[in-house]
Amino acid sequence: MPVFHNNTPPDVNVAYYEVSSAPISLPYHRRDYFKIWIIIGESKLHFADRTVHISREQPAIIFSNPLVPYSFETEDENRCGYWCVFTEQFLKTGERAESLQESPLFRVGGDNVFFPNQEQLVIFRALFDKMIAEAASEYVYKYDIIRNYIQLITHEAMKMQPALNGARHRNANERIASLFIELLERQFPIESPQRTLALRRAGDYAAALSIHVNHLNFAVREVTGKSTTTHITDRLLNEAKALLKHTDWSIADIGYSLGFEYPNHFNNFFKKNVGTTPLGVRK
């Protein structure tokens, strides 16, 4: 069973787990934290453009970014491993947080799956065990130590040759377009009227991908035949229709959750693109 430590703050947690249960499949869903995950057992990780196969003989360590979706599937009834989850704010607290944030291990589009050999796995497990021990301790500076262990794990992984050799996009524009679609879909479904979209405009997505907005627009149009703005608009409209039909949220709350500060802005946007008002769809 997972070992949780409730005396850790809500922006970081670490655990070792052993699970004896039937195979499971977890679909794509929202995750709002960074995660370092060691998986030991027959499993598959599905990303938008590739599938990673993991075995008991060849465990994997994964570094996940909260903006990049993945799904998990296991074929092993007796699996084990470690995980550590933490927020962006937890990383920023450290003096060296900036270099860690810019690490290719956590950057969108970077290599984030590694297959350690037995010697490397021993090192990773030892670091996780130390994090778990610190999380359970009463030491006043234990979170600084945990942060340092996260950095050590990251640097140990960066020493390794990236092991992810799955199918790649034929050119840079295809990869950019794929990452844009991933980021767009990553924001949905909207699960609470108090939660607004983090990325609303083409410029927001370009900033998240660290490219110029003109470069993003060119790549997306070349690959998909539609502009970045059209993709965003279509996805917003689909989500708006779903919320109008399947929730009891007010129209103002739906508009706010989709990035419209004022209800009349949402009404105008919806009517311009759909031909009727949000209230007309809800009836």
C-alpha cells in the first residue's frame, strides 16, 4: 500500500507504493503538479505521440509536467515504485529553482522518460527513501532537504542518455503543432466554475512553448490547415456547449471559467460563432 505522510505541506508529497490488484487503466485527466515517478512492473504510459513500455526487468523513471497529458495502463498485478509530487511554487522556493524549472526533464517537449540500469536504480531508490524519511521527520528544514533531493534525482537523470526513442514527428512544425494541440486539450474538461483557463490566446500557448507566436501560427496552419485562433475558438465553443447542457452552472460562471471576465463578452463570442445565445443552447 502507498505510504503517505500527512505532515507534509499540500505542495509536496512523496511515497513508496506496493500494489496487489487487477490491471488498471487510468485515462487522460488533469494533473496540477510536477511528478517524478519510478515504475517497476509491466505497464504502459501513453502520451499524445508515443507509447512507453515498462517492464519489471526494465523499470522507468518519469518526469511529468502538469501541462502535458498522459494516461497510464498496467498489466502487472504486483507492481511497485515511488512517486514524488510537488507544485511549481515548491520549486520556486529554492535558490536553484530557476535552473530546475528550465531543465529539459520538465520542459514541454523535452525528453522525460529514462530507463535506469540496476546501479542507477539503486541510486534513485536511495534518494527516494531519504525523501520519505525526511517527510516523516520533525526537522524544521526538512522541506529544504526534500527540495535538494529532488534536484539530485533530476541531475542523476540528466547524466543518463535519454531512453525515449519512440516515433518522432517528421519535422519541427509537426512537433510544434502536436504540442500545441496537447496543451490545448490539457486544459479541458473544465471541472469547476472557480477555475479559469491558464492559456486563453495564441500568445499564451506560444509563451508556454517558448517560441514566437508567429512561428506557432505558421506551424499550426501548415500542419492542420487551420489557424491557432480557430483551434482555440472551436475548443472553447465545444466546452461551452458541454457545460451549458450538462451542468447547472450559471452562464456567467461558464463564461468566467472559459476566460471571459464579463458575461456580455461571453455572450457576444458565443452568438458570433454559434448563431444563438448561450441561453438558447441551454433551453
